[in-house]
Amino acid sequence: MMQAKDVARAGYKVGPLTGEELFKKILTTPGGVKIGVVDEENNLSVLKTPDKKIHIHFPEMESWVKEVTPASEEAQLVNKDYPMVLLAGNHMEMVANTIMRDPAWNVGRRPCTLRIHPKDAEELGIRDGDLANVETEAGSAKVEAEVTDSSHRGQVVIPHGFGLVHGGEAHGVNVNQLAPAKHRDRFCRHAAAPLCPLPGAQGIVSSLGTAETSAFRRSDD
């Protein structure tokens, strides 16, 4: 969050109408607007802690953190019915939450695909551009497969922010509908894996979030 001094350094007169001034400038300046300038030499001075340091130790969560070990993580990933991991909160350059209703924003791109590692795709008989079927405990969806090594082995990725209706037609897949809410990650209270509560913002791969899926089958329809 910008402090008043940061906004003043950017050349604005700080007052009750500063927010409105900034908003109007953002609307009329497509190239971007500088809304504040941080004092790089004293940027930690705004901290409220007595020692002016960022405290990351929370006694209330210490026992939870100690439960997260490589062995416990790996054990929770083993599931014969849902063997793969679906990253369900991924940000990409064509994603802007739910404002991406008009598909014209993404003309010439592949905005909502299932990114899958080449070796996983080969084992499952999925080719780049195929329509793949994704099943989780919460539901299923069909989505275009994008074979790429940007996804790890055993993991697939669907960007969020799609599946909205424009002109009477849904575009892309709403990945949130594939992540059941009944499994909650207690560190950040987001929906986690559909079969077991694993650490991460929305699941099991990172603190940013995932959800676990079933086997992926090639779809010929």
C-alpha cells in the first residue's frame, strides 16, 4: 500500500481528492501511471514493529508448520484414483480475474489450456491441441491440451479467470469448479486438494495453490 509520502514523491498533492485524481489519470493514461515513489533508503521505516523488522514467526502456527515435512507431503500425494496434481490458481499474461469475459481480448493466443508435461502427455496419449478430459472429486471439464515442459511431471495447469459467459457462450474452463471447497488449507483457508488437506494456498504444489485431479484421459469427442 502506498504511503502519503510515497504519493507526494511522485508529484501529487496529497489530500482528500488525491485518490480521485489518481483514478482519473489512470483512465486517461493508457501507458501507465506512477502513483508513488518509495524511499529506497528507508523503506522499512513504515513497519510498526518495535525493532523495525518483519516478523515471520507465529507461535500459534508453529506446530502446524512442523507437521509439513517432505515425507508427509509425499505420502499425501499418493492416490490411485487421483494421481495427478492440478494447479488451480495460476496467473498468466492473458488472465485478469473475471474481467476476461470478451474473448476478443485474447485473439491470437491460447488463453485457457491444460498445460501438461510432454512425458505425461505421451503416456496418456494426449497430443498438443487435443481435447482432454479432466476429472476431480468436484467435477469434470474438457479443455484443450497444451503440451509443454513449463508444467512439471505429474502436474497440470489450468489458468483461473475463465469459464465466463459472453454472448451467450462460455469461454474456457472455470477451474474453481474443479477444486472442492470442503478441503481447506488451514494455513491460508483456501480450498486445497479434493482428497486430502495438503499445504499450499489452494493445494499441494506451492504456497500459491493447487488442487488434486484424477487421471487424465484423452477425449476423442
